[in-house]
Amino acid sequence: AGTVAEVHHFEEIAGWLGEDGRFRLEIDLASVETLIPIRNERMRDMLFETGIFPVATLAAKIDPQPLRDLAVGAQTEVVAEAELELRGQTTGLTIQAVVARLKEDTMLVASAQPLVLNAAVLGLSEGVERLREVAGLPSISPAVPATFRLTLKEDPTPGATVSQRQAGRRAELAGHAPVSPLPRGETAAPASR
């Protein structure tokens, strides 16, 4: 029996970058899309436990000056230490990203290298094992590469506080409304059937 590599993604994400360089990304875990409905349901219920832990967050602090200085059409590489909070557990990660200024008020942020996420480190080993058992598979890889691609648009709301903007985005995320201006983020998730 051979191995199968599959690409999955989350359809609902929201993110923002503050003027001080604080970056935050929220992933609606219930929006996992594997192209197989029963597998989506199993990942929501058995792996992520979205009834208890509906959102994963990634937070980082980056030097904002190189981004402010970035001309339209230019790009730069960013390396940042980040924290991923998933299922109530926080894990440190190093993120390498490419940031390109598409317009004066729009930036594209994409992973320069995949993040290799390990189920044991993230507290997901039991969930992966349950998925393996229910799918009748000989194994599921405990480590998966994850990539991201985000379009960040400057918030035109004058005078809105970060918490007001974040609360609005959280409400959109919880209601499964399209989260503008961020498109789908490509992310790999453990393969299961």
C-alpha cells in the first residue's frame, strides 16, 4: 500500500496587521475543506473538536518599518516568532513570509516556506489516531506542511479601535459570512478518509 498526499484548506479566515507590527490570524476550524463531506465532519468533531475549540489563532510581532517603507510593486521577506493557539494549547513557531505591496492600501502575505506542523506537539495525536481508526487506514502522517496566502487591506474605519475591528471580524467569522478582504488561506491538514 502506498501513501497519499492531499491538500486541504480552511475557507473562513480573518487577519489583521496593526501599525505597531502586531499580526493576528484567526482560522474558523469548522471551515476545514477536504473535498469529502464526511471527512470534513470527522475532522471538525474528532480532530479539532470545534464545538469546544472553534477558532485557532496565530499571533506574531514584526518590525513594521520595512512594511511601511515598501513601495507598490515591491516585496520583502519577513521572519517572525509566532504563537499558534489551537485547542487551548499554545505552541511557538518561526514563520518565514514574503510580503508584497500590491496597492497603497493592500499587501499580499504568503509563506516563504511551509510550516511543518506536528500532531504530537500540537496536542492532536489522539484525534489523528481516532481519524485513522474510523477511516480504517494503516497510518496518517503525524506531520503536515502548512502554507498560507493572505491579502491584507488597510481598514478604512477611522477612529475604530483594534478591539472593535477584531470584534467585527470575529462576528463575521463565527457567522460563517465571507470574511472580506481576506481570501481563502491555503493550509494543509492531516489526511484522513
